[in-house]
Amino acid sequence: MQPTSASKGRIVLVHLYPREMSIYGDLGNTRCLAARIRRHGYECVVHDHHPGMPFPQDAHLLMGGGGQDSGQSRVEDDLAVIGDRLRGLATDGTPMVMICGMYQMFGHAFITSEGVELPGLGILDVTTRGQSTRMIGGIVLDTEWGEVVGFENHSGATVLGPDQAPFGRVRVGHGNNGQDHTEGARTDNVIGSYLHGPVLPANPAVADALITAAAERATGRAFEPGPIDDSLADEARTRQIARLRARGTGKLKDTAVH
């Protein structure tokens, strides 16, 4: 870690609900962001936000992960409390990456397979319905940052609003719903996605896009990248993409967890 005196600036990274909403390796996204921020020469303060805690005054970058129904129910009340703050941060351009369950909760609603509607924050113009068929397996996307690889594991089928941009277009895998070839959603600097893995260590260009926006928000200056050797991550991603393309789309499984 860079000494504070040599830091290019201080970035506050907020991890939403790391106990309740961080399965399938999503904690690795926070660790990746923190490590890369420091390697770029910035100070990084990681704030774990738990239900009932005050939301930090400074928040330059937000991360949220996936969780089961029980995890989502435990954070629902707290999300209602901090929802206006999150919507304001999103409108102001704060970068955020929300995975799986938190992606769903950043949409308008999650409608269970029994027809019960659970309201979301409405930051992303998406709606999710529970279904019995599970979408699981390796996935490859075409995105603004090139090919992105990850692992999806969800039974919620998400549909984008008419003007909502996806995070990427599916080349291998299922994506939002297995039908329209979209994956995730993106509005300004907010990204929602079903990609686990965790996704950011395997796709450093996406991580650095988030860090760039966070650094500029935190310091009021242009991002100053440091020297980082991503050759191993690039090789691993390239090989994984080649294997997935050769194998084709993953198989579907039946389960009730989303």
C-alpha cells in the first residue's frame, strides 16, 4: 500500500451488506478494487455497510453482491432507509457495481414465483421474476470494455426497460433471461450484472473503469493510473473465453434459489 503522504488521493469504497449479500466469491470484487486502487497510487478506505449502521458521509465507489432470499429479506428494511442516498449518489455519477441479488434490488421490483412483488430502488430500469429454471454456467459478453467473462448462477429472469442499456451482449451463456441475449444493465456509472467469479479480477478493464470514475469523483482531478501488469489476468480470461466458446452455452438446472 502506498504511504498516505505519497497518495494521489483518498477513495472510500463502500461494500453493501458483506455478510448477507456476498456469495459465489463476490467479496473478491471488493478486494480487487481495493488492491488496484492502492496499486494505482491512491489511498483506499473500505467501509463495510451493515443493516442498521449509518451510511458513510463519503462514498466514492460502491459494491454489492449476490445473496439468497433470506439475505435479501434481511437487508430490505435498511435499503429503504438509505435508498434516497443511493439514488442521489447514482444520479451524481458515483460508480457502483451490483451483482446478482443486489442487481435485482437496484431494479424496480423482484416478483417471486408465487406472485409476491418486492419493491426495489428503481436505480436501474429492470424488473425480475422468479422462475423454477436455473441459469448457471460460464458466460462471455461483448461490452464497451471488450470481452468479459464470468460465471452466472441465478433463477431470476430480468427484463430491461425499453431505454435501459445492458451491461453487455451475451455470446456464450444465458444472461438476464436466456431469451434476449442481454446481460446486466448499465446507467451512467452504475453497473448491474449476474456475473460472479468474482468478475472484476478476471476483467481488470471493468475494474479500472469504476476506479477511474471514483478517483475523479474523490479528487476532482483526472485519474492518474499507476503501472499494473495484467498479463496473467488477460491470459486467464483469454483461455477461459476460448474454452467457453468451444463448449457452447451452459446447461440449465431446476432450483428455487435466486
